[in-house]
Amino acid sequence: VASRLRKYGFKCSTLQVSIKDPNFKTISRQKALSSPTYLAKEISHQALEIIKGSWKLNAPIRTLTITGTSLIPADEEIEQISLFTDCNNNDERQRQEQLETAIDKIREKFGTHAISFGSVINNCLGIAEPTDDD
């Protein structure tokens, strides 16, 4: 989701999570974000909060869909700055944007499995392991 948002130059203001169980029953939940984003770290954190708040974590999931909605152009973002927010938070966000943009460029050049976050290596989420053909 995040890489496609960056690719097409958008940020999402709302995140939607749809969960389908093995009996094909679907639930959908949405959450308005505090500020528009195209960062995978922020999107995954918010999506996990939605899932934890609306699904039994030990229940099986047939399909999980995460969608960014209420899109705005990335260069037209208007963000209200809080008087109580630490300035370092903005610097950290800029570093995260640079990191994720660099990751996008590496994946574009060398393939989607060329680089990943260490937290998704050897997990039980069903992510396909890269093969020698990739």
C-alpha cells in the first residue's frame, strides 16, 4: 500500500482494514489518521491497531485487505502542527520517508525480494521466501 502511494504521489488520510474469515464473513473497519501518510511503518502500525481492536488474534483469517483512502497529493499536504509535538519527531519522519523511498528504488531496480525489514524474515505470515529465480 505504502509503496504504491509513494509511486503515484499520494498520501492517505484514512486507513481501511477488511478481514474475511474461512466462512467468507467479512468485517471492515476504518480509522482516520492523525496526519496523512505514505509511510509503511505508520500504515502497518495503524492497521495492526485496527486488527487488534476488532478481531480475535487466535481466529483464522482467510483474507486481509488494507486500503488507504481519502487520498491527497503528497506535495499538497497541509498538516496542522501541534504546539506540544517534539521537533525531533518531524526529523524522524523525514528520515523514515528517505529510507522508504530508498527501499522503493532498490526494489524497483533489483526486484521486490532484494531488500526487506528484518522483522519479516522467517515469520509465520505466509510471505513467500525469495528463490534463486528472483
